[in-house]
Amino acid sequence: MGYYERHIFFCVNSRDEGERPCCAAAGAKRLQAHAKARVKELGLAGAGKIRVNQSGCLDRCEEGPTVVVYPDATWYRCFDEQDVDEIIESHLVRGVPVQRLLLP
């Protein structure tokens, strides 16, 4: 087993206006901060548990804000804190992916 049971990455890439869409402009930094705080609040953070990180571009810009959970390689889009909470509670805690938020 790796150092963390699961690792969740939030794309927080930022682009200049007029380029491709970017997750940062869609609130990804706020969502990542919420996830990090929520995971800590639930006692799920730390070695052998869950790590919440920012990432650079995950190249799914038009579908974002984009989130990926490893080692499951499960890709999500999430738009608000309720979506983040649902991913944490369903996928990270119970191991059940959130179907409605999955990226194709």
C-alpha cells in the first residue's frame, strides 16, 4: 500500500482570459480548500489515510472544475461545496463513486 490510501487532486490551473477554460476561474481553489478542511475535520487526513492536493492542468478543462481520485483513477467534475462533500462522503469514506459527477 502507498503512503496514502487515497489521493485527491483538484486542478487549480489558471489561464489568461480568451484561452481555453480553466478550473481556477470556476472556483477550483475554493473547492480544494473546502475539501482539505473537510477531510481534516472528519479525521481522514494523514499517513495511511487521505491527502487533498492542488494540481496543475489535468487537461479536461472544458469539463471542469476537474478532480481525480487515486489510486482509483476516478475522474469527477464538481461545481460547489455540496459536490465536494458528496465525493468525500460517498467515494472517500464509503468507497462508492458518485455517478452523477463522473467524467466520461
